[in-house]
Amino acid sequence: MKLDVVSLFPAFVEQVVKVGIPRKAVESGALQFHARDLRNYSDGADRRVDDRSYGGGPGMVMEPGPLADAIVAAKTAIGVDAKVIALSPQGLPMTQALVEQLAAEPALVLICGRYEGLDERVTPLIDFEVSLGDFVLSGGELAAMVLVDAMARLLPGVLGHEGSAEADSFSTGLLDHPHYTRPPLWRDASVPDVLLSGDHAKIARWRRKQALGATFLKRPDLLEKLQISRTDAELLREFLSEHSGEKN
């Protein structure tokens, strides 16, 4: 996958591929990453890329000229068919499903907005916008870094186990099940016996039940979007009965 990120702070954005999974993705060749300095496309000696908003009001607006030139340069470098994504609080929510969709693309250009946003006349060059959430950041760099990290771990061969990403929260529409490791007893809390049983069918059933229960307790809105089977419904009832008994 090829990624070209357009930003006023390219050195900041580059930090995402210097650690952890994104770094591994780059080192393995699964990810080709480049951060492009928007100021290099300014016509002025002061390298300015923003100006006052027509109609008045506070804040500055990113000029269309430098943005358009940077997008053309990025697409020329990684592929003219690359989709252009702007990071914006007005965009589509960054869900796991959307991350999976974008990670399947061969090339993407990410635009990190700043100030009051982009000049509206540059929007025809943008395929769509993506939002980290219903809040406002100082710029799109952090959102772009989050998206890069989320996509990098889905690229082929990047994670140590092919099933790791598939088992993550949201990949199946549910939150993840609880995880345990050594020691089997820690501060009077023990690992559930089923996980030590070696019975893979029982372990899978327990994990599914816990995932359904965790989703019901923490994110019931996710369950409302799913068509759960009769088996899942029974597992959920079993979980809730056990959970109620623990509280009592």
C-alpha cells in the first residue's frame, strides 16, 4: 500500500511510522509512506498557504492553490487513481469497517486540514472526508496518524498472526472477549478454568459469550445493528444470568 500524507507538519506525521506496527509495515515493504510538506507548494516567498475568510469571521482558511498542487503531486507519485481523503470533523466516522475498506486500497492521499478548514473550491479533488469523532482537533495530523496505524495492522504479513486483526474489537461487529496470560493466579484472581482446559470448542463458545456480554454492557448500540442468531441470543442470556449472579 502507498500512502502520501499532505500536511503543514510532515515531520510530526512521520512519527507514526517510526514505532510499532506501522514501522514494521514500512520495513516489510507492505507500506510505502511519504509525508508531503504543503508549504512547498506555496507561491509566496513566505511559504504561506492560508488567508482570511471571505465574508469575515475569525480564523484562517487553507488556500486552494497549494492544496490542489500538492494533491496532483501526490497522485503523480503514488498513482493517479489514488483516492484522496481529507481528515475533517465533518467526515465519515472512522469505524473498523471503513478502515478495512481503505486498507484494501492500493494507494491513498491523506489531507491534513488546519485552521478553519479547506477552501470549498478544492473539494472536487477530494473523494471523501473521514472524522476521528465528534470533536475538533487543531489539525488533521493526529487523525491521519490514527488512520495510518489502524490500516497498517491490516496489511498482509504485518501482524505476527493472520487471525489477530480478525479477532479485534469491531471486526465482527462485537467488542473483543477478555484476555488472560501468565501467571494463572494473580492477586487472588485466577484465569477462568475453561481457558486452561485445552478444549477449543468450549474456549470458542466462552469467548463468543464474553464478547456478546461485553458488547451488551459497554456498547449496546452495536448489538442493535446486528442480526444475532438464536445461539448468540442464548449465549447472551447465559452471560447475563451469570453476570447477575456475580453481582449478587
